[in-house]
Amino acid sequence: MQNQQMNQQNQQPAMQQPPHVITTKDFSYINDMLAWNLLAMKKAHHAASHCQDQQILSMLEACGQMHQRHYSKLLAHLEEKQTNNSITQ
């Protein structure tokens, strides 16, 4: 019971809006996510190019397109922050 009360006291309130600053650590994590999405997109495209079954091929293409959309969204967020010049150390 006492631990539960301490945990409740130590918790920070949830953010309603993301901060207007990307830290170096945030930037590194976003860069990793870009790399993961790019790799997944490439692997899905490669697998689809070797696929004979039309249903599997269409699923692989949809998977690759999803990762491409995620990559584009992340990149757009980074470009927006870069134009606002708000990347900090």
C-alpha cells in the first residue's frame, strides 16, 4: 500500500502536447526508426519480387507501402523541426 502511494506521488502528469524541441536522444531514436522502416520496406519489396502467390504478393506490397508511409511521416516530422530550427543538444 505504501509503495503504491509513493509510485503515485512520483508519477509525472501525462503530456497533452509533444514538446516543441527534439533532443539529441530523441533525434537518435527517430533516426533508428527511420532506418527500421526503410529496412522493412526494402525486405517487403524484395520478398514480393520473389513471390509467386498473388495473395501473398499483395500482402507484402501492402506491408512495404505501410512502412514507406511511416518512413515519410517520420521524415516530415524531422524536416518540420529542422525548418523551425528547434533541434537542441
